[in-house]
Amino acid sequence: MKLFALPLLLLALVTCAPAQHAQHRPGQHNKPPDAKGAAGDKHKHEVDERGERAMGFSQTKTTHHFALHADGGSIQVEANDAADAESRARVRKHLSQVAKRFAEGDFAKPKEVHAQAPPGVETMRRLRASIKYEYSETERGGRVRISTADPEALAAVHAFLKFQIEDHATGDATHVVEPH
């Protein structure tokens, strides 16, 4: 009986081995398909189109950066070309308005850009008295520094900024970093 089992075992091994080998060939990467792909490209294009209308400046001539800090975070937009005075002026105008409107609890522009209210907006609106928005110019554009000592407001600010990082596909860190 043992002699009969050995050929069956060998037959099973020979039959199954090629299937297993085909799944794990050296040099073959079994990565899952890109989650974004064409749909992600289309979404980014739509965000950029709405962003140009809502913000009043080219999304391709400027670069957005968002940062999370221990006490809040920042929104920074810069003209890609140092000589692009028009983009720099439009960015500065927009960001100075952002600081004012956010302080008033007005988040209509982010909703317009993203076709939805970003996470954290309702809490930021409700706790607006505990959040400070400071606009400043940078060499090529501007920055809005957001700060708060309220833990609930801080969580909302971080959720808002993380959403911005992902939806604008900036590649910025989604964890707390030190301000520069």
C-alpha cells in the first residue's frame, strides 16, 4: 500500500508545482493595480479645473503644499516660475481671502474646488473662535498658518489638511511636521 501512495504523491507534486511556480516567478511583481489609475487622473483634472475657477489662478503654474503641525498646520501656494508676477499676485489675493473667510467660518471655496465639504469643516466652523488663521506672503506666493489650542479643533484642522493633501495629490506628509 505504501508503494501505491508514493506515485500518487509524486503525481500530485508534479501537477501542482507548475501552477504554484507560475504564480511566483522571479522578477514578476504581483502588485495590486494602481488604485487611482485613469479614474484618479480624471478626478485630479476635475479638481484642478474647479480650483482654477474658484481660486482665480492656474493650477499648473502654481504648486500647493499643505502641512500638519502640532498646533494646526499650513496651506502654502507658490508660483512655479519666480518671474510669474501675475500668478504670485493672484495666489496672494486668494490666500489672504482664505484666511479671512475661514476665520468667519466660510468654507465655500474648498467645497467648490472639491465638489464636497472636506472633512473637518463643520467642526472648524463651529469652533472658529478657537482657531487662528494668519496670512503671510512668501517669495513666490503666500501661506495661511492655522493654529489652535483646542484638541477637537486641532483634529478637525488635521482632517481638513489631510484631505487637501490627498485630493490635490501633493505628496505632502500626512503626519505632523515641524513648521519651517
